[in-house]
Amino acid sequence: MSDMERLGTIHGVGLGPGAPDLLSVRADRLVRGARHIAFFRKKGRPGQARRIAAGMLRADAVEIAMEYPVTTEIPVSDPRYNAMLSSFYTECTERLMVAAGSGEDVVVLCEGDPFFYGSFMHLHSRLSGRVPVSVVPGITGMAGAWNATSLPICWGDDVLTVVMATLPEEDLVRHIRQTDALVVMKIGRNLPKLRRAIRAAGREEQAWLVEHAAMPEQRATRLVDAQTVTPYFSILLIHGQGRRP
């Protein structure tokens, strides 16, 4: 038996946008069966992924909480940001390697889909080739958001663009003008800038703001009517209006 065969598999498991009943059958089976459960969270918080999985874990589950050293305290443009996160992901990788070294599988709980702007991607690139790694897809938060509006996001030949509200304002304006359908993530404190960009692109009347998609607190509001925004769980949408029969 090779060294790799003696190790447990590390599974990045997509939990979907927030509702526990939106997990895939495979994700549900892995979460309920694993003895080692890892998840990301901000210090002092339970963590959204852990909240989704509440009530699903084995009684003897060993929980591995991976607490971010920084989230919004310093700007992403600060060199310290990447340095701190790089060290953090390296440390998390080693912790997961130790757990997999026992020969048992480890499940890493991931909000949405693990390969769509998720923290697990940074672990995957460090774990690959060192330990068996598996990824279970999940419903993305943006899919939960456009379903919350009860409107299709794309028709016919519509082009969908996904951008981060952290981009410079002029870049946001350009992307908003050029696309048919739009998803904007990572809004938070960038909402005033995003509002200006949407207005400059002439698409304010088409924009929707969805907060807590697929969660009990879900709220979908036209941007022109929205007064506040949830710092993290919020997505802005512009629906495509393309070709249809």
C-alpha cells in the first residue's frame, strides 16, 4: 500500500446557498458520515457553513474550526492581506493533513460551491498531490439569489457576467454596460460605489438586491427601493432580457 493509500480523503463539500435541504444527496451523506468536520469562520462567529450543517453532524464528530486572521479589517490591496491569508491557508492545510493521516476522511464544509470564489480552493491547491482530495459541487449563492426574485437570469443568447463589488468604480461601470445579465458579489461596504456605477451605466431600474438568499431571512428588493444591505450575504442582480420564443 502506498503512502497516499494510507491517508484519508479530504472532501470539499458544497452545501449550497443556505438551506440544508438544498444539499445534494452525496453532500448530505458525506456530512452525516464524517468523523472529522472542518469549516471556516470569523473569530467569535459560528460560521455560515457550520450553521447550515447544524443538526447533521455525528455525535462524536471532531470539529476543526479554521478562523480567518483577517476579513475586512484591512484592504485587500494591502500586502499584509495576502501574506496573512497565505500563512493561514498553509496552517489549515497542515491541520487537515494531520487529520487525514489517521486514515479517516475529512469533510470541509463549503458555502455554495467549493470551486466558485470559495476558500476551499486555496486548500485544494496546497493539498493536491499530497493527499487524496475530492470535491462535491454545490448550488451557488447566485443561483439562490436569482430564484429569490422569481425571474430567470438569462434568456436565449444572453451573456452573464459575474463581478466583485470590490473592483474599481470605473471597471464596474464598464462591465455593467457591456453585459446582458449581471451578478455582483462581495457588496458589503461597497454598496454606495456600486449604486453609483449602476446609475452611471443607466441600469438602476433593472437592478435587484437579494439578501440572505435561500435562508429564513431572505429578502429580494429592487435596488431603487433598498435602504440597507447585509454586510456579507447579499448579491446584486440584473436579469437578461434576451431571445425567447
